[in-house]
Amino acid sequence: MLAVVGTVPEPDFPLITGKVVLVDGDVCIEGERAPINRGTPALLAAAVKVCEALGQPAPMGCLVGDTGLGKGSRRLYKYLTQEVGRWDVKAMAFHYLQPDVDWHNRVLFAVQDMAEPPLLIADAGFMYAAKMSGLSCDYALFTPDVGELAFLADEEAPHPFYTRGFILHEDMKVPGLIERAYAHQNAAACLLVKGQPDYVAGRDGIHAAIDMPVAEAMEAIGGTGDTVTGIVAALVASGMDVREAAVLAARVNRLAGYAARPTPATQVMDIVAHIPAALSQVLADIPLSAGGRHG
Amino acid sequence: MSLLKLFKKKGDLQGRGILVFENTSEVIRGERVLQDAGWKIRVMGPPPEIRTGCDLIIEFPLMEELNILRSLQGAGIEPLQVVPVNSPLLQPVDIFQTKDFGQHLMVRAANMKLTVDKTTHTVVNISGGGCPDVPYLAQEMVGKLLDEAPSPREIGHTLCGYALQLAYEEMTRRC
């Protein structure tokens, strides 16, 4: 089973854990609903679609309301340190959470104390904290976009806001940034870098570049990075190899986006609806026949 | 170099302090109060020993500490710490990248992207970022006109919110 840990942008949303279902365009956990517009609900919606298509158990969500002050995130961190030892999950994805190195470390150590520690995936704020903690190597997968990759590559930056200019200017040279992130121990075992093309890489170099189909407007649409993280997390939880899952997820997200005929004004829920068909198409195409090239 | 210039340069290097606040939204409020009062301050990254993960600090002329604290107290803002600057501070990102989609324009600052319809000036999308106010900012701004939407400075709380403010200001300059 997949567990997804993140936030909902409503100050009064309770701290809640449970099975996630989709109801009328919302994610629903234990009767609490959150719209699928972006952020962790978008990640969860994509994961639910993949789990349904693969006949896997629905993901477990662990959510709390937080609009940026960090109070909800810290409540959730504390809850995790107390409860995660009782969870039985194959993979855990951490998402939009207030970056806090001290709490990150306490949560990570609690997860590592589990009887069978799950594969760890980090995106967004929790990935920032993981990098700043110096414990990136304990993660199976990070899913940065190109700007966030530059942050991972900058050994001195504690947040993407402080990425040094000479590194930011390199952001079209993704392979060099990947190499630099690994050289400074600031990358997970596998990286899925969201961009044009998407790259799947490890310490041994670039494994695949996925560049088709192209829907240029996707870059502007909030939540398209969240959906790809939800897809790969669900695939990993199903037992798929992390690198293989990352390549497939990049292809599925591109196909779903392309099928939605997006403009920069498209909202991510329009793309989520196309994920099941895109997944069927990609799984039917295995081994890779188009849109991916192994490096 | 004259003695006066030498003294001034040394003062520039040694006479700076930093104000540390509980969260980034306090920094943003403090920045506005101090700038409105005419103080020469800069928003910067904290030194390593006091970093927690999502931090900004205000750098200020140390000799004006009491006056600056008085300005902040007048606005109900209380810094957690006042510390002299001993090492170089992190510089916030100041590089903007723009992408023209024809009908829409996207501005990126650091990890945040803001996209606006060029004809109507409606905010159509916000993407990127990782702090929990990003989905909240998107929820509050998308679908509204650029000059009617709440600015990230008003409702954001994190470094991602601050980066979006920079993108917002750049977009406002361009639209």
C-alpha cells in the first residue's frame, strides 16, 4: 500500500488519516473532502487513479490543513513520530509540508525504526528539508522540477529561494546539475526530473530521457508535477522497480496532459481524468517503443 | 582613499545586524514597515547556525538597532533575536525567466511560476514551489485579475510565497 503525507490549503482541515477515494472531483478521506486543484490532493487523485487501474489497494492519505504558517505541518510531524511505527505500507510519499530540518529528521528516524521500512519518496517542501538535512541518500526517489534540481545541485542553498545564480543559469544543462547533486550527496537513489525532457537518473548517470509527447503548456499548469509524483508513487507501491516506475510515470503524465489538449489556463483536474487511459496505453506499449530513450 | 571613505567602508562591513523572526510572514511584514519608515534594510538568508529550513532575516544597520526595534514594536512586530552579522549572508534569487505562450505570459522566480492572460491580465495558473502556502496562494489568486488578486506579500508565509511575490512584481512590471 502507498501512504501519502501532505497538506490541504485550508486552515481548519483536521489532521486525518485514512483510505482515499475520489468523490465528485474531490479527494475524500473519512468524510473530509478537499478539491483536486493542485498540491497534495492532486498527487492523491493521480495515485488513486493508478491504484484503481492496477487493481491495487487505494492509497492511504495522512493530511492536515496548513496555509504556510507551518503549524499544521508540525502537528502532522509529531503525529507521524508517534504513529508511523504501526503502519504497514510499501511506499511513502512526502509532499507539501513546511520544510523543517529538525522535524524531518525525527520523522525519518521514526520511519527507519519501522519493522519493514517503506521505500521513501519526497517531493516539494519535504524534499527541501531532506536535502538540507544531508540525508537525501536515505530516499528511494526525489521528483524535482528543473529549478528544484538546481537547488539540489547547489550544496550551499538551504531552499530553492537561495540557489546561487551561476547554478540557476545552468538550468538548461540538466545532466550537469544531476551530476553535481550526486557529487554533493544531495540526491535520492533515483531522480525523476520534471522538465523537457523528463530525466530519470541515478548515481550511475542518466537512465532515460522522456521527451514525447510534448504539450508545452504543461509547464505553466499548477499540479502537473504533483500528478507525476502521484503516478510514480502508486507504481512503486505496486512493487515496480523505482527506475522503471519513474520512466512509466513520466510517459503517463505526458500522455494524460497531451490528451487534455491543454492551454496555460488548463486546470490539473482536467488532466487527472486522462490518467487511466494513458496508463493503459503505456503499459500496452512496454517495452518502450516511443517517447523514451534509455541512456 | 580618504580616511572618511575608509571609515565608511569599514562601517559597511562591520556595522550590520540581523533581525530573526518566528516565520517568514513576520519578516515580510517587518520589511514593509521598515521600508515605509525609510530604513535601509535588506531581506536575506540566515547564517547556517540559525537556519531551520524556510527562513528569511532582515539585515539592518546595527547602530540604528533601537530605532528600528521601536519602528517594529509600533507595528506590533517583535523579532525573536537581534544578532550582529559575522559572515556573508545568502542572497535571495534575483533572476527572472519569462516564457511567452502567445496568449499567456509566464514569469518564473526561483522555483515559482506565475502565468497571466496577456489580454485580460487574469491570473490563470501558479505552479512550482513546495511550501504549504503555494496551493493556498494559487487557490486565492487564480481566476482573479492581477491587480485585484491578493498579493503573495499579503497572504503568503514562506520563502516560496516570497519568491511568488517577486514573480508577481515582475509580471506587474511587464503587464
